[in-house]
Amino acid sequence: MPASSPASTGEMARIPGMKTQRNAELGLLAFAMILVAAYGATVEASRIGEITPTFWVPAALLSILFLGLHFVVRYTAPYADPVLIPAVALINGLGVGFLRRLDIGDALSDKQPVPSVFAGIGGRQLVWTLIALILAAILLLVVRDHKIVSRYAYTLGLTGIVLVMIPAVLPASISEVNGAKLWIRLGAFSIQPGEFAKIALVSFFAYYLVRKREVLSLASRRVLGIDFPRGRDLGPVVTVWLLSLLVLVFEKDLGTALLYFGLFVVTLYVATERASWLIIGLLLFFGGVYVAYLLGASVGGPFANFYDRAQVWLNPFDNENYERLGGSYQLVQGLLSLGTGGLFGSGPGGGSPRFVPEVQNDFIFAGMGEEIGLFGLSALLVLYLLIVERGLRSALAVRDSFGKLVAGGLSFTLGLQIFVILGGITGLIPLTGQTTPFLSSGGSSLMANWLLIAMLLRISNAARGPAASGGGTDRAGGGPKKAPVQLHGAMTEVIKP
Amino acid sequence: MPEFVLTVARFGFLILLWIFVFTVVGVIRRDLFAGVRSKSIVASPRGVGGAVPADRPAAKAKRGKAARQLVVTAGQLAGTRITLGEIPITIGRAEDSTLVITDDFASARHARLVLRDGQWFVEDLGSTNGTYLDRGKVSGPTPVPLGVPIRIGRTSLELRP
């Protein structure tokens, strides 16, 4: 059988004439860092009244970090997408800048001297960025071929479930923050394991669905004009999904539940190319939400939280909702912030974001919106859109199904997360606690999302590189001599009549 | 800080932000059209089945230029491009093919393209429904000129410079 011919080129051999676009990436990165520095300078000018001599330090530090990642990409994934890193770097940098702006604002209102660059939440975010970028670089260095990941699919699936479950099992004193049991808190240090679980779960779903794809889309029973696959084929995926959902009910976090549900439905849709999955998913979701709402109104108990949130969403300006503890105060303040900002905002450093509770986390978009206005926010939104688009394009272009599903699932998750939190802040959908990717303060979210970007870079490298690196030809990578076990090793199941 | 400077900084920042967005879009745009040197940027729509325009001089047409890309012009994967190196390209439904086509009329290992002395050859790998170069069925390794459709089931592929 003239199967794939081994092209063990070790390091990726560059083929002359192929554009790697790495220089474009470097240029964009420099531009992004200039913007971050300009933001810092504007903040200091309007907040302190003068530009301090150290205004460029955060931007310079970030530049060094991103430059490091850029060189890792140059070396390990030369054909990766040129837009992902600069766009994410800009958002990340503006996030750091905004958090530093909050530090400066807090210090000045307390009549304290201007905090140093490394102090406060801004400084902490810098450190988190460093750690996140190191993790991303490690992922790029270790995973030289995204198909290797499929070897550990079941391990990853199990890890994902365990990660989601840890906070539910832990006592509330360690795991609960603001009513949501999502955390592991050890002293000053806290992580949100669920953020990492999404990457693991995407890989598991992708692997499993690639193997079962044909069975799922062909051996189905037609009920009411919609094709349902056989239960036994779907078992493990549904189990994983139900487990994560159950756990999330106990952790009282609707946003993450919605994220996993959307991820599950979309991966299924991409794998089977059947729109019926989307319809089933949406119906199930809206049905479930409505039932939960009714249950919350009549029974209360675990659903009461959800009912309250729906009330806040429907009538934020209702006085009773506004006054109530945990009511619509935050949402209303966020909306007022966005309204005050108007079209062009009050200028970086010119607003008063501290009126909004949790402005450094969930509501960072409202806080930034007050200062950069609709004009600036839409630029950020377009950047997010482009990041997701590049991920989906890699999914379209990559030539193996596992890569397609992973890239598609990851980019969709990122997009959905942005939708969930922005929809919540702007009152489009009920507010659920989610971090704004790359922008909000917090290490887990930053690390997990940079890992996600590293994975997308890896897949886009395979998608855009010469055929040898992306197709079925095995490449021994830097790793063990044995060629990676690929999905074709485990043949897709064949339907027997 | 005088008010004027602040206003300039404020709007300057927003404008720079948008310039960045448009630069990113520009890079994406260049990236999309990179390597497209043929006149038609868009592959022929589905179902047209890689119908070669009658006036195209088929075989000898563009000799001399090296093929750089393999483009799918019809079928489910229409629009897909593979940049050619020196490695053979395998085509079929099997998951390990370079180009995995989900076409009911394709075999698991349907055909492959091999580079020999600067010329790409197409070779049928014992497929059930055969591989066609333009109109003729491929029986042995056959040189593939640029722009001539290779047909596998409902899928058409072409070499492009």
C-alpha cells in the first residue's frame, strides 16, 4: 500500500517560496506594543496630570514577553497564523494597561503616591502574562504535531472532568467566591480549574467524534424528520457532558455550563455536518432554561439563583431589583458606564470605573467602554472576531479531521465565551460570571486562553505549511522516534448492515 | 497637561486602534490571496465539475512553469489549496491521505501525485471508480500539466503555478 511516505525532516524544513508571514507578525506585534505604550501614556497624562518617566515600562516588559513567544513560534511553528499573536497581545496589553489605570486611580483617591509598575492588580497581571506565555511556549515546544494530542484523548477527557469536579467536591471555604464554587483557593493564590478543562474536553470530544463520525452521521434513526444517532454511539460523549453539567449545577455557574453545552453541540455539528444537532441543541437549551426559570419561580432551591438572575436581566431598573443584595446594581452601573462613555468615551484614564463592582473582572468591558467609547470597544470586538475567524479558518484549512474539530471547537468556545460575557454586560442575555478572555484580571483565564491560542497556532501551522507537515505524512518531530499514533491507526468504525 | 493635548491623545489612541485593526485585516487579506497568480481567484462553483472552458488549450498549455499548488476546483472541498513540496500527495477517503476527500465515489486510497524530475505525475492506486485526467482514464503514472483537471468522483483538482 503506498500510504504516507515518511518525511522525517526533524525540524520543519522551510520550502523556499513559501511565505511564513513571520515578519508581518513581528511588525504587527511592534504596532500593538506601541498602542499599549500610548494607552499607558494617555492614562497617566489624564489621571496624574503628567507622564511619568516609567510609563513605557509595562509596554516594554510585555514586548519582551511577546517577542519571546514570537521567536518560539518562528522556531517551532514557522507557518502559523501571523495575526493571532499580535491581536491577542494587543488585547492582553490593553488589559494590563487598564488594570494599572485602576491601580493609579485607587491610589490617587486614597491620597497615596502613584504605585509602581509591579504593584497592584496591574503588576499581578503582568506576572500572570509571563506565566501564561511560558505555558504557551512550552505547549508549542512539546506538541510538535497536534495529532499527538489525540493519543492522550481519553486521559484528557478524564482530566477535564476531574478539573471541573474538584471545586464542587472541595468545601465552600476553599472553593466559593461570590456564590460560585469554581475555585481552588490556597491563601492568596487561587485558580479556576474549569478554565483549563475546556481545552482538555475539546480534545476529547474531537478524538471521540472523529472515530465515531461515520457511525454518528449514517447509522441513525429518523424520528420526526430529525436523525438521532444510536444511543450506544453517543454514550461516552453524553456522559461527559452530563457529568460536567451536573457538576456545574452544584457549582452554581450558569455561564460555564452554557459554554460546555455550546461546545458539545457545535463539535457534534462540525463532526456530523448535520444541522439537526444545532436545532436539537438550541431547543434543549431554551427548553431547559425556561423550565429552570419556572422551577425557580415556584420551587426555588437550587434554581432560585437562576430565577433571580433572570429577574435582574428582565427588569434591571426596577427599584426592588436594584436595591436587593446581589441584584441589578452591578448591571445597571455597567450600563451607565457604557452610556457615559458614549461614542468616543471619556478618554483613557478619564472615566470613573470604580462605580462598577468587579470592574477588573467580569465588567472590564463596561469599565473600558466608559473610557474608549463605542468606537474603541468595537475595535476590540473586531479584534476578537478576527481571532475567532483565524481559528475557524485554520479549522477549514487543516487536512485532518481531528485538527479540524479541535480548532473549530476551541475557536468556537472562545467566541461563545466572549458572547456570553458581553451579552451579559450589555443586557442582551442574563448575566453569568465569565471572564473576558485576555482582558480580565486573573491568572487561570489568561493561562488557559493562551494555551488555547498556542494550540490554534500549532494547528494553523499544520494547515498553512507545506503538505508534509499537515497531511497524513508522519513527522518524527523532536520527540520520540516512533511516529505519532494517528487516527488512521484506529480505523473509524464501519457500519455493518 | 493642557486640555488640548489630552483631547489629541484620546482621539489619537482611538484612531491608532482602528489603524491597527485595518492593518491586521490587510495582513489577512494578503494572506488569503497569497500565491494566487491565476486570473480566477475563486474556484469554480460546486457541481460545475471542473468543466474546463472549451477554449483552454489543454495539455501543452503552460509547460515550463513549475506547479506550486494543488487546488480543489469542484466537490465538497472546493477552494482547498495544498502547497506542493516534494512529498507525494495521496488522495482518498482514508484519514491519513494528504487530501482527505469525503466523496462517495472515491476509494479509501484513490490516487496519488508524485514529483519526478520537476514534473508531477498522477497515479491511480487501484480505485474502484477510476481517476480521470481531463477526459482520459489514468491507467499508469501520467504527467499532469498545469491547469488540467484531475477528476476523482465528484471532486476535481488542478495544479496551479
